[in-house]
Amino acid sequence: MSSHTIIYLDQNYLSNMVKARAGSIADAYETKFWLSLFDDLKKAVLADKIACPESEFHLTETKYDKRLEEPIIEIINILSGGLQLLPWRSILESQIEDAARQFLGMLPEKRESWAIAFVSNPKNIQDIKNTRIINYVHPTLTNDDIEYDRQLKLGFNEEAQKMLEDYSSKPLEWPKLLQESKMSLIDGFVGQFAEQSYKEKIKGDYPLEDKLIAIRNYKQFMDFWDRIHQIGINPKDYDMVNSFVRSKELLDSPFIDINASIQAVIAERFIQGRKPKKGDFYDVPILSSILPYCDIVTTDRFMKEVLINKLHFDKKYKTRIFSATESDRLDFQELIRQLIN
């Protein structure tokens, strides 16, 4: 896709580099490591070898800790080269639109391969001089955006908890569990369940801010189905829609494949005794957005184990995956240094 190596840095990596630069990590070894990693990443960016794209998840997460907000944005500005990932919903909807065209036997939409995931072409990353990005305008998040993100997290958790409850009462073998997870995901994002939940919040006894977010979601939902209708799938044709939502083209599209697969593993491990963490559910849309489009991804230890050992997504999506364990961090740094040289 790109002559650059595209690296997604998760919030843990970014936060630790910020804390090391601020001198707020007590352990001297840890401080030294994160400072040296930041220096190596910066060298690789300046050498035009890598870019660490900014995502909406970076921006919203920084808003929850005002002490880290500006320093993290500064690091993102330095390491991204101006490269930005599109919002996760945009990536998901574009993939569903592509799946609809494939389902109908149509030619894919005419666009560059990078355009489904990135705001600009990764091959034409802006020059960086003295760690300042030329002509780069950082997007501004409003309070409404932050509240929307908070509600989104609650929604991810609610849907995941419902799946865990359903699965606990009726454990399924893996193929059936994965199929059910994919169908539930589609229904929750672009199906009847999503539509009904938006309508319920708009009409029900909910706080005004929740109603406004539901109105925003419902408008996005209707606009999306208008585009699907223009492609050739009539939302009022039940048989056609039912065939499409069960089609291989849709069920195997990357976002749905990754998201539903990880959710299914979380449910499977829940039965085995692992209680999921709240962050698990928020990590899922992040990984679903970035895995097909980034050469290297950092995440936590649990997600790395799931992605590599259970799902083998590192091979399927040709992505190298690192956690924040000491051995992984050192391997990651060595890889960056190899890229510089």
C-alpha cells in the first residue's frame, strides 16, 4: 500500500512516551526505554521510513486526562507525518458498500486502495522538519464529540455484555459462535436492532444529550441505507436484504470479520473463567479499523494473544503485532532501528 511502514501506536505506548518525557515515571529503566523509543520513532519519521497515523481513538482518549492531552497530541503530530485514519464508522460503511457491490456482481467503486482507511495518501506524507508539520491542521473535538464517544463506549459494553449473557445460557461451538457474532454485529451496527435502539432513545424518556446523539446516529443510519439502496439493494425488499446480510461478501468483510471474531473469543474465554475488562470492548473497533491497513500494530497482551494464537490475524492481514511486555517492546524497538538503517 505504501512505501512507508505504517505503524499504529496504541494509547499505552503514547502515554508512556509522554510520561517519560515529563519525568513522571518513577522507574529509571522504564523512563530511559520510552525516551529512547520515542527518539528512534522520530528518527524513522524524519528519515521518511515510517508514519504513525492519528486516529479518532487517540483524540477522544486524550480528552479523559487533561494532563496528558496536549503532550500526547504533540507526539501524534510529530510521529504521524500528517497521516490520519478515517473514523471507524466510515471504514465499516465503505467496506459494507464494497460488499454490496460484490454481492450484486458489480465492479468495485473506483478509488485508490488507501482511500477506504486514510484521509490522505500514505505515499505522499508531508515533510517534517524540526518536528513541525507543514500545513498540518489538527482536528478539533467538541464537547458533543466527547459525549458521543462516551456513549459509544457504553454502547460497545452493553452490546458485548448482552452477547456474553446470551452465550452463557447457550454455549456454542466455534463456527456457530462466530456466525452468530457476525450476524449480531451487523444487526447492532446497521440492522433492525440499531434502528430500533435509535428510535427508542429519540422517543423515550432519556436525557436531552442522549436524544441528540441518537438523532445523529439515526441520520447516519438512514444516509447509509440510502447509499446501499443506490448501489442496488432495496431496504424494503426483505428477501434481498436477508440474503445480503447472510452473504459471504458481507460476513467476511474485514471490519466485521475482525470485530465479530474478537467478540466471539471474549465470549468463549468468559465461559472458561476470564472476566473481560471494560477496555476489551473498546479495543475491538480500534483493531477492526486498523489491522487491514497498518503494517505494525501495538496493543495489549491479551489482544495480541487472541489475534495471533487464536485467530491468526497477523498472517491473514499481514500485520506484525506487539504488546507492551518488555520483550515485545524491545523487539519493536529493534525493528524500528532496522528500518532506520
